[in-house]
Amino acid sequence: MKKAYGNMKKAYGNMKKAYGGMKKEYGERENPYRMTDYQHRMTDY
């Protein structure tokens, strides 16, 4: 159980990292509403 939780945390960290890279890459050219919605979904994880 603990191991699965650790893997989940690792995967979540990688997802957050990828999201940060995406945000940097696209910046404000992307739809800001969609980006914040994505952010909310991430924090509700």
C-alpha cells in the first residue's frame, strides 16, 4: 500500500513537472481559462 502511494506521488510529481514545462512553453498564448481549469483538476488530485 505504501509503495503504491509512493509511486502515485512520483507520477503526480512528474505530471506537475510536465505541466510546468507546458505552461512555460505555451505561456499566455493558450486559452487561460482552460489552463486554470487544468490547474484546478491537478490540485484536486
